[in-house]
Amino acid sequence: MHKFTVFTLLFSSMVILVMADLVLNNYWGADFAASSHIQEEETENSTTQISRNTAGLLNENGDEMTTGTPIDTEETSTSSEERSDETLTAQNLEELSSFEEFATAPESSSSEDFSSATITSELISTLNFSEPSLETDWYDGLIFGFWDTEEAFKEDTVFYHKLFDGPDYVGSIYELETSTETKAFEAYQTLRGLAETSISGTMNETNSYGDASFYFNHSTKTNSVFLVFQKNNLVYCFEYTPSYHSSIRSLTEAL
């Protein structure tokens, strides 16, 4: 009886252990399988997302980038900014160039119309000069550089000529153009009055040229001849080197 009881207890214990093992295997096995399946799906989804993000990307050599190739967003941004700066710089330079071109545009040539002048390059080329050349401009309000006539001659046209013979400077000529002979004589009288009252020299009226003329003997500029004469509606004021007296005389006779 005692042996049977021991056997029964052992057999019952074995049955309980076997049943417990089966229950545990069924429960833990199903849970582990489900967990493994979830992890596999997450891995597949992650791989698919990475593939999509890297698809179509090329490296600097033009080859398709792998998932391990990093994208330098800072470099890309810098390159874009540099291209933008280059574009703005080019536009600014173009605008600046256009502005400078506009600001330095030459004035109308109508303001430099010397066509009414009687002393011309064509005229002096026929006279007693070796290599004559002439430069013409507007006078600055001073006759001979020391008689201020800007107010007196404001309604008249006054040309300023510089005469050269080759490299040599012959002298300067002021050509005063008025509307009538009467006004020309009035202008002559104005210059005559300046010569008479000048403290820089003396006047010598000879009337040897044109309708009326005088010389002015400057007290310090002794190497220059100053001659003023009126002819018709014009008044001429010559300042020249004495060695060219004969050539200047031929010019006065041609006027």
C-alpha cells in the first residue's frame, strides 16, 4: 500500500510537469512569434523608407548616391547663395555701367558752334605761316586775361582763338561779334576806356587797322604786343609775339 501511494504521487507530479511545460510553451511561443513578426515589419518599413529617400540622388560625379552617402545641406545652401550673389553683382555692375554712361554723356555739339567766326583754320592756312593751327573756344569774360568785360559784352558773341605755327605759340585773338557797326564801335570805345584808365600800361591809338585801332603797352608783359581794332560789326583783340608781327599784319588785312 505504501509503494502504491509513492508511485501515484510520482506519476501525478510528472503529469503536472508535462502539462505545465505544454502550457508554457504554447503561451510564450505565440507571444515571441508575434513580437518577432512586428520587428520584421518595422525593419522592412524602415528599409523601404530609406530607399525612397535616397532614390534619384546623385553625387558630384553624376553617380547615384547610396544610402550611406551623406547630403551636405550647408554646402548646397552656400552654393545657392554664391550664385545669387554673382547674379546680383552682375546686375549691379550693369546698372552702374548704364548710370556712368548716362552721367558722362557728351553735351550737345550745338553749344560748340563756332561757325560764325571769321578767323578760321582755312583762313590762316593761306597766310604767312609755316605750319599754322588754330584752337577756338568761348572767352571767359576777360580780355587779355586782365580786362573784365563779361557784363559789358554779355549780349555779344566773343570767340577766343589760340594760334600756333608748328610747335610755337604765336598768340591769342579775341573776336567780338556784335549785331551792328554802331554796337561794334561802342564795344571798341569800352576797350579804349579800359586801356586809358589802366594802371598796368599806356594806350597808343594809331587807327592803322580797320576802322579804328590802338596798341596797349603793358608795363610788365613787354614780350607781347596788344592790339585792338574795330572793323564793320566786329572787334578784334590780338596778343602776339613781336617776331610774328608781319604774319599777324597779313591776318588783319585778310579780315
